[in-house]
Amino acid sequence: MAANQTLQRRQSQLTRGHLPSYAVWVVLGASVILGAAIASLIGFTVVGWAIISAIVFVVAATIVTAVAEGERKAKDRLVTFLVYGAFLVALLPLISVIWTVLERGVPGLSYNFLFTSMNGLTGAVDNQAVENGTPVLGGAYHAVLGTLQITLWATLISVPIGLLTAVYLVEYGSGKNLTKAITFFVDVMTGIPSIVAGLFAAALFALLFGPGTRTGFVAAVALSVLMIPVVVRSTEEMLKIVPNELREASYALGVRKWRTITKVVIPTAISGIASGVTLSIARVIGETAPILVTAGFASSINTNVFSGWMSTLPTFIYYQILTPTSPTSPDPSTQRAWAAALLLILMVMLLNLGARFVASFFAPKTSR
Amino acid sequence: MSTTSLKASTDRGRAGDKIFSGVSLTAGVLILAVLFSVAVFLLVQAAPTFSADPTEVTGGNGFSAYILPIVVGTVVAATIALLIATPVGIAVALFISHYAPRRLARAFGYVIDLLAAIPSVIYGAWGYIVLAPQMAKAYAWLAENLGWLPIFAGPASQTGKTMLTAGVVLAVMVIPIITSLSREIFLQTPTLHEEAALAMGATRWEMVRMAVLPFARPGIISAAMLGLGRALGETMAVALVLSPGALGASLIKTGNQTIAAEIALNFPEAFGLRLNELIAAGLVLFVITLIVNMIARFIITRHKEFSGAN
């Protein structure tokens, strides 16, 4: 009996000065009601209601905690709310962007959009489509082709250079000053603004082939300036985690270093390398600024990267929004822009998912 | 017979070794050469601007009078972005590393990484069509109630295509960078420090403030610097969201311009000296971002050497 009493007393001492767990929900409910009241006083909107309720809740819950549990607990709770709130705030633009692209992009994504170019499509055609309510003509076929070609060439340039540099950094140059310099400048290169990479390619080809040289290949060079550092970094990380025992076992069998690298080290790391390359493609496929200054803009199909201006999906979106085909009725252009945006997001997401898939599917079989 | 074949293969192997190491060394040196030539080619193409007659440069007062307002505009846009993105980015990183339920934290991390995967032109289009009209309402209110502050001086832009909108769009693009870098550092905090703080009776916030944040401070600074580098060089969001104009103090009026957007908007139609001028502007941007990035990387490398993280 006496033992039971002490037990009870100890319990009440432990929970003394603690709010019950439902207290937060009570405060939340009260804040939502109070928020609705204040919001309807100053003109009711759902956004205003949510913001006012959130502020009232954070302030009220902090004060209630401060009174019942003390200042330290109140501060802890306040920070917890702010941290959760920051995450929700960061989610808002993501949801808004994805919702906008889906809502406005899906109606425009038709067979016609995917497989026709903008060749011969003038403002008059758009005006007619709006007047008669007929489907919007014209599409992004040329831009899709341009995106694929330019990205392919950029990949062809960047992957060998990036891969070999990473091999040098990990296998040959460890501890050398040159390695430190390359690592540092590769990191610095990651931060080059994309438009500067475009200007570099434009300036380079202007010096070689005369000013105003704009082709798909110039754009590919610009993109590879952005892509190489990403490939180097990811490949380097992957080569570093290849166990040294594998290399030593290979050397012990009398295998040359270069055979060891090509037959043992790279195959072991290939899944990580492939996923890094896929991610780097996802990064450059959405680049707009370097394409603007290097490949110009085209409305018809161009399958030759070495001559003539070329369009890509990002520049297509940019020009359709900024300079609608028909200035008097921009709706068809906006619709095409959002359809292209949806297509571009789908490409980027597929590449990102593909990278994760490659990384997990082709991962080397470890003992576990 | 067998000896000769062995010998032959050995010779071939030695040659292969030399070729392979030579090729990979060349690739590494090539990268340094590329970065060097970026600077050189930009300098060569920009040179005519500096020697040109001041009256021929856009604006008619020489290159420095032309570049200075847009440098200030670039810095202002990036500063707005950073002021919003740094606290939010760090809080989101804390959420993922220390606050979110363990099982969901990875998924939340992927969601934030999605923000980084969306191409900048789509953010620009979103800012142009969705965000700017929404912000216009807020600007009207700001101009009315806080108009005495120079940065909110009216009359507010009707379209909402102003510096502040551009800064907000930039902030959205910078948040995932700051978050992913600081998250990595937060996760490296020595568990013993955290447990020691908790065992002394610290609340979760006190643990974060005493164990996590001091450990992560250099990492947070460099994350913010890298975010700054991104915000300074970001083109499409600003080109689409901002209606450019002369430099002005008010952030909610039409006006101001950044280097990157100036280049993107004018380069396609430029020729002659104008072309050199824009390349010179690009060179200025390159130098600014290079300095910012080098400082950030320097802080990271120094931090790596002293921390027990690796």
C-alpha cells in the first residue's frame, strides 16, 4: 500500500509541469477557429485564413507552453514549429510548379504537338485557331529533336573527358599537386554560371569560324563545360569506393595497371558511374541560357548539328512565352509553352528515376 | 613459343599502360586548359569594349557606367534570394536531419531534391504566369502601408514583374542547394556530442544549438556562398520574371536588371561592339562568381582537414 502511494507520487512529480499530449491539438483547433474569425473580419480568403491560423497557433502554443512548462520548453517548441513550417513553405513552390505544369500542360500535349514543328506557323494561324475554337496547331517536334541531338553531342564530349580525368585523379595522381589543382578547379567549374559557359563557346567559335557562328555543336560545347565537372565529381566518388583489395588482387596476378583499371575497377563502379552520367544529362537537358547564345532559335526541323540554328525545348518554352507567335492572341503560344514544359519535366524526372534505377539495379554484388 | 607470346603481351601491356596514363593525364590537364581558356577567350572577345570610345558604348558613358547598375542589380537580386533561402534552407535541412520522423526523412530528402531537378526556365515561366500576378496584390498593399521605406516606394508594379519577385523565384531555386549541403554536414555531427547534450537534460533545440550548429557553421557558410554563386549566375528566372529598367531603390517597381538576364535578353540580336560589350559583362559575372565560389570551396576544404568527419 505504501509502495503504491510512493509510486503514484513519483508519477505525478514526473508529469508535473508537463502539458498533456492533446494540448497541442486543442490549441491548434482553437487557432483555426480564431483564424477563421479574424480572416472573415478582414476579408476571407483560404490563404489568409491558413496564414493567420498558423501565426496564431505558433504564438498561442508557445505562450501556453511557456506558462505551463517553462521558458526552455517553450523555446524548444517554437523552434520545432518553425522548422516544420519551413519545410511546408519549401514544399509550396514545388507543389505549385508541378500543379501549374500539369494543369496547363496536359491539354496541349497531343500527337500533333509531339510530331509537328513550328515551320510555316504564323500568327494568323493562331488567331484563326482562337477564333474558330479549333485545336492549336504547331508543336515542338523540332525542339525535341534539337534537345536530343545537342544533349547527345554534349554527352559524347563530356563523358570520355570526365571519366578519364576521374581515373587520373583516383588511380594515377593521388597526392600530386596537379591532382589538388584539378580537384579545386573542377569544384570551381561547377559554379560557372550557365550563361558564361554559353558565352565561352560563342567566343571560342567566333574566333575560329568568324563572329555569329551559331550551331547545335557550339551549344553542345557550352553544355559540356557545365557537364564535365558533374561527371568528374560523381565518377571520382565512385572510383574511390572501389575496395583496394580488388586492385591488389589483380596486381598480384600480374595484371597491368591499365588492364586492372579497365577490367576490374571500372566494371565494379559502373553502376555508380552510369547513374552519375544520367544525372549530369538531367542537369544540362534543361539548360536554357547557353542555348540562347550559342544555337540561336529555329522554328523548323534541323538534323545537322554542324550547321544552321537549332531549337531546344527550353528555348522553345522561353520564346513561346516571351514572344508569342501571335501577339494579339498569345493563348496558343502559352499552351504550347506549358505542354513543352510538361514534356521537359517528364524527361528530367525520367532521367532522375533512371539514375536511381541504374544505381540500385547494376550495383556490384557484395557479400551481404 | 609460350615465352615469346608472354613477352609480346608484356610489351603490349607496358605500351598500354603508358598510353592509358598519358590519355587520362591529358584529360585532366584539358579541364584546367578549358577553365583557363574560358577566361582568355572571354577576355579577348571583351577587349574591344574597354578600348572603345565611351560614347559608342550602350548608355553613352563608357563601359563602367553601363556595367555598374546591372552589377548592383545582380547583387541585390542575389541578396534577396539569399536572405529568404538561407534561413528556410537551414531549417529544412534541420527538419530532414533531426526533426522529421526517421522513416520519412529519406523520402522528404528526395522531395527537396526534386526542387533542384526542375529546369530553371520552368521556374521562370511559373514566376511569370503564376507568381507575379499573386505578388502584385501584395505589392499594392506594401506600397500603401510601407511606402515610406525606400525599398517599398510606390507606385507598385501592376504586373508584379519586379526585383522582389525575381528574388523570390531565385530563393526557391537556391533553397535545395543550401538544404542538401547543410543536411550532409548536420548528419556528420558527432553522435556523442548530441547524446552528451541530451543526457545533460538539454531540450532538442538546445542540443541543436550547442552541438549541431557550432559543428556545422563552416559548412553552413559555404552552403550559403554556393547558393549565392548560383543566384548570381541564374539567368532564365530573372530574364522571364523581371521587366528590366534603370537602377532604382524600390523593389516593387518595374526596373533594375541583372547581368545574366541582360545578356540573355540582348545577345540573340546583338552584333558588332554590342556583342563585345555583352561578353565583357559575362566576364564580370564570371569573375564575381569565381571569387564567391573559390571562397566557399576554400572554407569547405579547410573545414575538411580539421573536422573528424572523414
